[in-house]
Amino acid sequence: MENARQLLIYTRAFFKESLKSSIKTFSLSYGSASPFRKRRRVYDAEKSSEMICHLREHFDTNELLNVLHVLDPLDRAGNCHEYAMVAIDHGVQARIPNIWLVGQNLHQFLVLADSAGFNDLTVNEFCQYEDSSFWVCDPWFNIHCKMHLYHLMVMGKSTQWEHEGKEIYIDDNNTEPASVWSNRLLLEKMQFIKMTDSEGQPTDNWKPISHPSAPPESYW
């Protein structure tokens, strides 16, 4: 529990003052969020999209993380992939054991589990681990919880978002209500990739980050 909480707190703080996600936006026709908050999120999502597209086009994961670390916090941006990578990097630095990257085409997050391996599972199938001390850290959703409760936490969070009027971009021009997007997330199979071993050392799936003091020259 504490490791999942630590990863969540670190990653949320890393992106706290940033442009945040490019795929979270607001409907201007419904929801309890204030008009100012909605307009600000729409504007930030557009700027975030530009930044994320630039980072992913020009840098591999290692370089991308280096750039994010040296950018002014106000200029940082990330979707679930960037949030998960920042969390894994911190976990490697802190030698947190048994970190798994879990993902599919809609979403990525982390599971902390002392397990020999996982089959591909839907989130709804996580319920089979009720008796295991396995934890989820999902910094993009701002969730940390026991693995078997993750589907309930996603449903609760997406319901809250939809009440506020929050929607998710499914392509450049179309959005869908948060609960509709989350329902699709719950039903698609997730793949598990182990990123740290039982001693907290990175596996062959993780390339160590150098953490430079300035962006690579190619950034400019």
C-alpha cells in the first residue's frame, strides 16, 4: 500500500502545475464545473497535445523522461503513458520491488504485485485477486487501491468526472463522456510487463534514466 501511495504522490506532484493531459477535456453544454475551469482545461488540453506530440515524435522513452524532468514544471505535459513512465522511473530510483506496467490501447497504469506472472486480464477480472496483497497505482486517474477494487474506483472516478462535464478525446475531433470511455477500458484485455524485480532492480524491460541538468540539444 505505501509503495503504491508513494508512487502516486510523487507523480501527481511532478505534473501538478503542468498542462497535464491532452485527452481530458470538458463539455461546454453540461456538467457542474465552472465555465472558467472548463475553458482553462480545453485550452490546456490543446497546448498539452502540441507538447506530447512533439515529445513522442522526437524522443524515445528515455529521452522523453529526461526532457520532462528538466522542463519548467508549467511546461510539462503527459497522458497516462507519461504518467506511468514517471512513476516507474521514481520506483526504480526508490528501489520499489515488483512494479508491473499494465496497459492496452486505451490506458496504462501500474500494479505492484509479488507474482511470477499474469495472463492478459480485463480490469473486471482483477476481482480474482481479492485475497492477494496486490496494489494499483494509476497516477493519471489519481487512484491507488487494492487490485481487486480498481474497477470500482474507475467507475466512481468516471462518474464524478461526468458529473463535472469531463469528457475524453477518442480522436482529434471527437470526445465521449468519461463513463462511456471507462466502460470500454474495463472490458478490454490488459497486458502485464514487469519493470522491477523482487529486489527493486530494473528488469530488462526498463532502460535506466540519466536525469541530465538540461534538455538534449535535439529538443530545441
